[in-house]
Amino acid sequence: MHFNILVFPCGSEIGLEIYRSLKFSRHITLFGANSVDDHGKFVYENYISGLPFYNEPGFVDELKQIINDHKIDAIYPAMDTVISFLKQIEDKLGCKVIAPSVETANVCLSKLRTYNILKDTIRVPALYPDVDLINSFPVFLKPDIGYGSRGTKKANSFTEVKNHLLNYPDSLVLEYLPGKEFTVDCFTDRKGILHYFGVRERSRIQNGISVNTKPYGEYDLEISNIVKLINKKIKFSGAWFVQLKENSDGELTLLEIAARLGGSSSLNRNRGVNFALLSVFNAFDLDVEVFANTYQIELDRALDNKYKLSIQYQTVYCDFDDCLLLDEKINTQLLSFLYQCINDGKRIVLITKHEKDINLTLKEKRLSQTFDEIIHITSGDKKYEYLKELNSIFIDDSHLERKEVFDKLGIPVFAPDNVECLIK
């Protein structure tokens, strides 16, 4: 099972999170394409530049050429308008588009359509279709189709509203919501089953992006009901998210819904829920199972991701094949973490079912002195049976191995993609 996945536009915040989510998977070779060179050029090893903008002549023909040349199995669109456009032409492309249906993509693209569909189901902000109907200030103006904070304004008077509408005539004039703001990262499979939702507070926001966020549990039951109602009303398939904000009475009110993963959903990825990988598997009709670690974690973004975990451990159990060794190359991020552990005086145990002489392979890869102990399992035993030190963590690429360790021993488990949250 192997897929060639093309991310477009690959340098957006979403495109970069897709890269971080998929780069360690042995099932995927990543390609990145852009219309304008940006950070994606420095991240994607297989980078394709010069693609026309999606709404320009020649875009579809050039995209189809890239799909044919690189044997692309699926496109992973990384911008809301691109999701809607590519899903509409999916049949012409010769590959899958990792996104929900055209109808769902278009509903989520328009805030007004979203509000109209859900206004009798959950609380949505009051909408003023006519400026003269505004009965209290402040109000909030934002474009019907847009992202981030582009074209938004908090207005305190009729004059401010009218001046803003001169520049942004398609803006919605909405009730101002002054309270805390939350994102709920969700995953629904192609059968409509909601497998996971994770609530996080948007503690600090810059340019519409949540740059400090952490899990929030006080609204779990209420948000659970909201998300389930949305999931029944709108047909999702793959990752999606909801943004909610408290109104002046402290009531949770819908801001918007997106038919994609959120850029800061990496917080929940680093608890074990990889939305991009789940969405890829889902797109290829593969059933998935979702579970999350329960440790506390906080994400702060400053052109990089940093995490704080509420766990203490003295021993690291680490897998070898497709984990520390990827395509015969050393996983340098994981090795960096292992040497961080050496510096901190922690014990490192290699636990592997390597088919060859593990000591010889370690010598060939210059890793012979890295481990305090090597457990080489040559029988059909389960790995959790060999983990004797519970003040520990477990790193393995296998979902089954991680889940068995998590279920049997209750210790934190990590896939190669979420080792980043362990690195200082």
C-alpha cells in the first residue's frame, strides 16, 4: 500500500501541516506544488513550482500533466477555495481529491450558507441584512468567503460599518462575540461516522491564526452535542473543524466550519490523532481507528512549533524499522530526540522485530553505541510483554503496537510524526 500525494498549494499553513503529518509515513511519497514560491520550496523534497493559479487559464491542463508525470494517486488541497474547485473537477483529473463532497465543500466555503443550514440546529450569530437594522454596537464584519482575518473589522458605529462596506461590499454584518474562542478539530469517515473531536482554546491569535492553543475541557459535553448535530446536518468525509466563540451571555456561537484540517490541529496530532493521514486512508476507502493520548499539551507558534507535555519518564522504548530507520535512512529527528535523552540521563531501549542481525545493522548505520539495551524479538510475542519499566514512553510506527502498549500498560505512545512534541 503506497500512495503518491500531491499537496497544493503546498506552502500555505495547511500545506505545511499536511507535510509534517505525512512525511514520516512509509505509505506515502509527498509532492508539493505552488503557484508562487514560498516556504513550501524549502520543505518539500519533491517540489514543483510555476503552476498557474487555480482560477487562471491553463491550470487544469498543467495540473493533469503533473498528475501523469509523477503518477499522482491523490491531490490534497490546502486552501478552502482550492478544495471546492478541485472537488468539482475531480472526474477530469485522473486521481482522487482528498476532500468531502462538492456540496459540503461549497457549504463550508460560504459562512452565509453555513449559517442558513444550521440556524435551526445550533446557535449562529445574529445577522443584519440591512445596516439600518443594527440595534446595538459593536458589530463584526467579515467576508462571506474568506480566511484568516482578511477583510474583517469590529465596528462601533454606523459610520464605521458603512465605510468598511465601501471597501468590502460583500461583507456579512454580524453580532459581535466578545468571549473565548475555540476550535474543534474533527474527523468523520466516509460512512459519516464521527470518530474524534478535540476541543482547543484559541488563546492567542495573529492574522486569524491560532498561535497559542491548548486543550479545553469545560465545554466537552456541550461541544460534543454541537459537533454531533453538525455532523448529522452536513456530510463530511475526512478532517474538518468548527470554530466557536462565546457571545455576550457566555453562550457558544458558531463562527465558521471548514472542510479541512486546521493549521494548529498539530496540537491534537501530537496527542496521537493525525488528521491528514486519517484523511488519506479514508479517501482510499480504508477503515481507520482513532485514539488519543490524555496528557496535557500546549502549542505556541512563532514560525515553529513548540510543545509542553505533562509527562515524566526515565526510559524510552524505541522501534527500529520504519521508525528510526526509514527507507534505509536514519530518521534524524527521532535520533535527535534520542540524543536529547542521552543528555538528560534517560535510559534508551531499542525494541525491534528486525529480520536481520540487529547488531550488524546498527554497526552499519553507526548506531551501535546509542542504546542501553537491545530487545530483539524473533518470535511472535507482543512488544508490550517486554516493557518492564512503566516510567517510560514507547515510540513505534505501528498503530497496532502503540494501541496495545497504550491499552495494556497505559503509558504515553508516539508515532514518528509526533515525536516532534518531545523535542525541546
